[in-house]
Amino acid sequence: MRLKLPAIALVLIALTLSVSPALSGSKLVVYTLKKAYEEGEVVTIVVKTSPWAEVGVEVINPLMRTVYADQGIANLTGMATFRVLAVPDLWPPGKYVVYASTPGVYNTTTFSIVGPG
């Protein structure tokens, strides 16, 4: 998994920097279903963009480390959903930043992981 993250990060950068004429005017919205998750919960990230657009997401933890990165294709309605388990050892409590990108467009959102109790 460690070797995959740098490669995925490069893909995210390439998606952000490349500009597709068909998508250059497109918008991108990213959000999580909840603003706060408990350790061990599944975090759901939703991206809204153009139909069939390539989408990349990266989640940065409070220690400024990438804890999740993935890519996919938006569906016919322009939505792409990513689900990831917030494993306690890798996802300490605090504020997380989600970066989402399609060719030429990016946006961010935040959420929190709260400890037990």
C-alpha cells in the first residue's frame, strides 16, 4: 500500500494540472456525508462533477500525511462516491482535509475524526 500512495498522488496531480477542453468549464463539489466521524467508522466522500469525468481524491490527516488516495469515474449524473474505513491506528482524532480533482478543476472539504467517548 505504501508504494501505491506516491503513484496515486502523482495521478491526482496530473488530473489537476491537465486541462481537458470538454471539462475546462466544469465545476467540482466535494463533501462528506457527516462533518464528524468516530474512529473505526466508514467515511463517505461524495464528488459531484461532469458525467463520466475522471475523479481523484486524497485525504490528509492532522499530521499532514496521506491516509487515503483513490481514483474513479463519475457516473451518468456526475457523482462519484468513495468509502474508506477510518482505521484508528492510521486515523488519529483531529481535522482531515479531502482534496478532490478532475482534469483542470479541484476542490477541498474537511471533516473530523473524534476519539471514543
